[in-house]
Amino acid sequence: MDRLNKISMKYWNKQPCNIKHSKKKFLSKDYFNEISKKRYFVEPHIKDFANFKNYKNKNVLEIGFGIGTDAIEFLKSGANYFGIELSDRSFDITKKRIELFKFTSNSTLINDEAENLDHYFTSKHNFHLIYSFGVLHHSSSLTKCLKIIYKLMNKNTICKIMLYAKNSYKYFLMKENLIRYEAQKGVPVIDFYDHNDIKMVFKKFKIVDVQQRFIFPYKIKQYKKNQYIKLNHFKYMDKKIFNTLERNLGEHLLITLKK
């Protein structure tokens, strides 16, 4: 593991994404269910993008599964799930989560960096979906990851990746130090992309679709207490206007690819 990924692993071990999204008993079903409910309430576009129900009895590879919220949705839908995760703390949490919900028989979890995907998987795994949501913009070598992903794909594989958008509401605020991008300070690697970047980064792939989604409209202090109170400029905004802003200034670039 390279030095930068070791630093990243330490960072994500300290506070895995969404780990504080429930006050229920840690690692209980209620804890995990509340985390899922909050994630998909605030980011409903994830379910549309992932299309979990489409992968019953199909092979799914997730790169960077975090604490396993999307993993559980794929498993609930009957997918044969494979996942790789850098953070050993997140890995342990997801392992316990899958055991708790009794999905161990059709799941395979790997604790390693994405750059080592080809140590565990080949195109013979016949993946129907390779999925990564909000992870690869933190990689120390996106180019290497994408080369491996391309090798793992076949003509029927769909690849869905979310990367952070450069031309986004949140990015502009971050540049002015009005907000930080992640829940904790000091993220070791974070990259942003615009539509021209996407054409270059994925030039070897067939780009099926690129959409821009997600502006977080809530007051942070109240949100941490599970109170969904919108900032005033969003509270009084017409929904059609907000949706238009999301499509043009959303922080998530949802990229669908084929080989």
C-alpha cells in the first residue's frame, strides 16, 4: 500500500462516512436501518442511479462500500455481491452488518485498496455491474483504478461511478471557505471533475450517460439531530428552480459507462 493510501485509510478509520447518522445502539438493526433511511431520504437519487432491484441473481462489484448501506440494498434485492474497501474499520462494520441481516452466503468482502482489485477479481467473474459511489475521487491513482475496472468489464457489464462535480454549488462555497467538503477535516485526497474532464478520464470507455444531481439544502446543526430544516434560500425556493439548479450545479456527477 502506498503512503497516501495509508494516510487515507487512517483518515477514514477515524470517522467512516455516515457512521454518526444514528443515535441508536451501535451495530444494531435499528442503528443500520436509521442510517439507511437517512441516506436515501437526503440523497434519493442514489436509488435511481444504483437501480438495486435490477440485479437479482446478478454479479455486482462495489468499489469502496464504506459501512455497507448500498451493499445491503443490493443484497436485499438478491444480487451476488462482491465488494472492496480500504478502511478496515468500515470493513469490520459492514461484515457485522451483513451477518446481522443474514446475507453472508451471497457476499464476498475484501479489505484492500481499489488499486489492487485485479489481485482478487478477473473478467471471469462476469460482473453485470461495477459500482462506486463517492469513492474514486479519493483514490491516489484514479487512472490505475479505471484501467483495472476496464479489464474486469465485458460487453454486458454496466459501470456506474459517482465523482464530485467541479462546477457545483458546494465546490464554489468550499473555495471561499464557507463550508468543508467532507464531514471531518483534512481529507488526504479529494478531486473534482467537470464534463470535459469526464470525457478525458473515461475516453477508453463508452460514456452512456452523465447526470448532475444533489444539492444539500439543510441546516447542518439541526440535520445532525435528524431535523430536516432547510436553509432559508432553499426553504422558499420553487421546486422546479431547485431541480434545475441540481441538474446544473449538483455536487454529484453520476456517470454510466460500458466497454
